[in-house]
Amino acid sequence: MSAPTPQPNWHLKIPPPIWGMAMLLVAYAAGWILASPVIFRSTPLAVVIGVLGFLLGGWGERTFAWEDTDIMPASPTNKKLVTRGPFRYRCDPHLMGLNQLSEVSVALNGNAEFDIVATKQFVGVRRGLLRPASIIVVSARVRNLLTLAKLKGCKFEVVHVVD
């Protein structure tokens, strides 16, 4: 009897362009409800910015297609960290941001015998004494062992395993 495959969170099933459009609509509604004053209005500039946004989005989608991966975060074919095209302008491809936003996916690449591994990507912020840290991934055996030992300070979440 094999363990059930964990299902991705609901927000990972929605395509990123839909999220972007939803955020624009929320911002428009907030501005309309709060009756914020118009400081500057230029229809040609708005059209240029809109067209550039669509071109940038298309460039990003084509880059994902060139890398033979999928733009959907929860897709089983999404197996690569894309660092070409518009995504090359990130500071560090191994620094994923302040907080972990989605579930962790681990590619085994035939190395299923390890019980404890650390990710190459870091999560966190460089500020003062704070430093980004990698995520430690443990097997179900190690998790059960730590749970039986009743160790404090361990928090476990499900990891999506990709072969």
C-alpha cells in the first residue's frame, strides 16, 4: 500500500496570469472604493505600459516553453528553475524570497536512498543578523523517528516528490 500523493494547494492550481489580473482588479476596486484622487492621467502612457506588460508576459511564457517546462506551479512537468529570458534579472536564482510561498518539490533523480537532504535554494532575507536558510527535507522514516522521540521545535510539511 503506497502513500497517497499529496495534492497541491488550491492557489497553486490557478495560472499566474489569472492571479495577476485578479490583483489588478482588486487594486482598481480599492482605488474606486476609497475614491483616491487621480494625480496624473495619460491614455497613451497607459496603453504603452499595458502593451509592454503583455509583451513581458508573453516573453516569460515563451521562455518556459523553450525550457520545456510548464508555467503552472503545481504541474508535474514543471521540473526546472528557469533562469533565462526575463527571469535572468533576478538577484540570485537560489534565493527564493522572504517566505516560502508554495509547497516544496523535490526531484529525486534516482537518489531515493537519502533520508535527510537540504535544498540548494534559500528562503529568507539578508538583514542584520538574519540570513537566508535552506529547507531541510527528511524522509518519512526520519519524521516518524523524530515524532516518536517527541523533539520540540520540529515542524513538518508534505513535500511533493518528482521522479
